[in-house]
Amino acid sequence: MLFVRNLSLDPWFNIAAEEYLLKHLDREIIMLWRSNPSIIVGKHQNTLAEINLEYVRKNDIPVVRRLSGGGTVFHDPGNINFTFIKNANKENLINFRSHTQPVIDFLQSLGVDARFEGKNDLRVNGLKISGNAEHIHKDKVLHHGTLLFDANLDHLNEAIKAKEELFESKAVKSLRSTVVNISRFLSNPMTCDDFIEKLRSYFFRQYPSLEQYDLKPDDIRAISRIREEKYIKWEWNFGWSPVYTFKNRIKFRGNDLLLEMRVNKGKIEFASMIVNGDKLAENDSFISGLKDIKHKPEEIGKLLAETDFYGFNTLNDPWQMLGLFF
């Protein structure tokens, strides 16, 4: 078994590293890593239904879709991620309790009364400190989870404050939980780096055959290629979302605007709008312009500007109108 300490804080690289290690190294692996502030959504989720897009964009927070299913999580340098890649068998194919037990044992060795609860959470006193997900590839299982050590919880809660009621689809929805940092429960305070080093040392004690593995230049080049070809792409992070219907209503400059759109593979297939009780004609320059463009602020904002829809170009904050579409 190999221990990989990935020092990158780039969320796109880190998610790509998991895929690379799963598919291209023939050894079992433990990896510890952290990312800069970012939102990581499950493979089968509707990204826009899971995030506060206005907040995410104004704070330049990357959004990345991962390989595994499950719900949305928030990463920042105060959160430690652990990844286990193991050979699959009937006992560990999908076994969250078994895969998280070493982490639970470590936390309990620090006096943190961590428990496995629900389907895939670690909690202390009923408060969530870790979310976990798994992915099967051929004869291997990838299990990964978060450990909220000293994360910015205000940032987390705002970034994933989604408007999920505006979306209808068969996408997997996140189960919202009250979260808490592990550092709050430590009788002996330590830094995040100290915590990571203790966890690393614990793994080496628990697995005597564990070997340190540093990513080689060829590994880094291959991971970077996956990052560029897949994980940084809008088509993967947003366009991969299942087909959905979006409905929203706002009051704007004394007008009542009611919007409905159907989106497939990230592109708007159908759109209609009712303004003050009257439906806009399908050949209206704005409504017809929505068809076949991506459901993303840049493309809708460009159309709003080109048509100067309800005086869009005079707005100090474009989100006064863009908010209708997201």
C-alpha cells in the first residue's frame, strides 16, 4: 500500500489526481490532501441546484464535479480530505462503515467522540464533521471523505445555500446537515498541519507495509492533462447535470416576470416567459435567443445586453436580472 501526500491546493488537480491514481496505479493507496476554497459536487447532481451561484462567482470559488456520487461538499485549507483506493471484494465493495473505521479510531485516539451515523457521515454529538462517498472502477473501490478541522463554516454555509426549489429533475440532492469543526472538540489544541501529521503517523502505525510515494514528474504531467481535458471544463462541471426544468419568478421595476426553462446537457432546449400575465411570443428576440445557449451567466448576460432586456444595460448590478435565471 502506498501513502501519497498530495501538497497541491488546486481543486481541479486534486480531483484529477484521484482519477489518475485509481485508474493508472496498480497499488492500494492512501492519500491526504487539501484544496483552496471550492465546491465539490457529486457525479449525478445538478450543479446549479446545489450552489449559491451569485456568491460563488462573486467570491471566485471553483466548482468541480467529482467521480463519485453523493452530495455536495465544501473544501478549504481548514478541511482535510482522505482518499482510500483499495482492491474491491464483496466485503468492501460499498462499505462506508468499514472504510471510515480507521479515521474514527484515529479521532477517538485524540479524545474526539466520532461516530458513524446515517448512510455516510461521521458525527460528534450529532453534528457532522465528515461526509463520504465511493466510486467503483473495475476491480477497485475509491472511498474519499472530508474532515472539517478548522474550515470557514460561514463561507461553507453561504456557498452551498442553494435555491433547489427552483429546479425539477431526477438529480441526486444533497442532504443538508449542521456541520462543526473537529478542532472544537480537541482537549489539546493543534494546527491543521499538526493534525495531518498525526493522521499520517497513525496510518503508518496501522499499516506496517505502507510506503511513502511522492508523485513523479510523469504522474504530475498525466494528472495535469486530466485536469485540463476534463475537470476544468464547464461541460463536465455543469453540462453533465441531468435534464432539468427551471422555474423562477421575480418582481423587476414594477413588472412581474415568470420564467420557465428546460435544460439538457447544460443547454436551454425550451424557454417561456410571462410578463404581467402576458406570455412573450416565441419569436420575441430575447425568448428565441435563449434557445440552444448554455445555462450560464456569461451567455445569458450577453443576450440580455444585446437585447437590453427591460433596461438590463442600465443596471449597476447585473444580478438584479440574472438572478431570474439562476
